Amino acid sequence: MTTGRIFIDGTLGEPRLDHPEGLAVHPDGSVWCGGEAGQIYRIDAEGTAIEVVANTNGFILGVAFGPDGALYACDIAHRAVFRVATGKAPEVVLDGAEGRRFTNPNSVVFDPAGRMYVSDSRRLNDPGPAIFVREPSGAAAVWYGDSLAFANGLALDPSGAYLYVAESFLPGVSRIPVGADGAAGPRETVVTLPGCVPDGLAFGPDGLLYIACYEPSQILRVQPDGTVATVLADPTAHLLCHPTNIAFRGTTLFAANLGRWHLTAIEHAVVEEKR
């Protein structure tokens, strides 16, 4: 059975964990996340200590480690993606492309070639380009120019053939083929989730797609037959409270809770780890 626990409680200690939304697992096992005042936090692998390693003085959403080992963070206050490297001040690496400035940069993910994809949720009734790409060379472009229903979390499937995107107000998850030339193909609906607000996405070691729902507070999994199963739900919104981004470390799934001050660890979240 799937079990969940509080991995780190930052409610009253110092530094406090300030409504985390994005999180990523470092190769050393530590878990990094952002705060609503621009904090970049590092939590040790055991979940016993928090430190603030940097601050953008903005509002951090999705984060991901790049192939260079640095953390990349979406900041909606600055409408940009920052690169956060050890011992250096955060620096803006992308704030749009092709004359189009980000409105609401939300999630960031890297493909095996080192391309960085960024979702722009934009605003309601303000359609526009939903996904941008930055090449390893630094060149940037609009990758998917059509509007989506609040493009939120991103995840590449294990094969790298599709970029999955949570459309919070579809509500559901779509995928966009990644062509051999790197170009975006036509959008395909993967699953619709009536009554839910999907936010973060991650593929588990079982190859299946996991979905964090901001509302109601739950983690879902898309089964091999396309049906949706509940991994963990919290109707009291205490263990899970508006979970947003998620990330795996082995078979343990970590979730950020935008509605509270802690990170959740869900043990044995996967169906069966690939051998």
C-alpha cells in the first residue's frame, strides 16, 4: 500500500518553508524547492535540515536541475527563468523569445539533448504561446505557439518522444510530440480529469505518469490501460494540501504543498519498479 508522511516540516523553524510550489531531487538525494518570496531551499536527504541557498526576491514556481548541475527556477514576479549555481548570484537565462515576454512562467524541464522547455500559463482570457524552448547554445524560441488551458506542469516521457503538459483548466493532461528535428507536433489529449485542477507531472520508475492535483488535494496515476488511479488523497488537506510539483527519488514520490509549509514523501508510490 502507498503511505505518505511529512518529509520536512518548515512551519515554525528557521528558515521557514514558505509555501513551496516547485521541487526537484538533486543527485546527492537532497530535495530543493522554492518559496513565495524568491527563496531557493535545500533540504538534506534525510529531511532533517533546511537551508536557503539563494534568493531571487521574486516568487518561485517550477524548478529543475539542468545538465550543468545548476538549478533552474521559474519566477512569476520577475517573469523569467533563473539559473542558480553554487556560490553565484541567481541570473536570468530566459524571459521569453521571438519578441514575446513571459506572462506566467510556470514549469521547466530538460530533455536528454539539454533543451530547456518552459510552460507559460499566461492569464485567463489571454491566449498566447504556451511553451518556450531554450537550446543548449542559448538560442530561444516559441516551441508551441497555440494557447493551452493554463499550461502548468511539464514532463517528458521516458522515450523523449512526447512532452506532457498539465492543462489545469481543461482540466486534464495533454501531450505534444517532439519531432526528430525538435519541433512540436499536434497536441493530443491524454486524460481529462473532471472536477480536478491538475498541476504537476512526473514519470515514475515504472514508466507511468503521475499527476499532482492542486484541487482536490491528491496524487493520481495513469494506469497502463489509460484509466486513472488514486495514489494518495487527503480530504483534510493536511498531509497533502494543494500539492503542486512532484519528483521521484527511487520509488519515493515527493510533493510540494503550496497550501502549507511542508513537503510530503509518498513511500512506494510506484506500481512496480522497472528491473
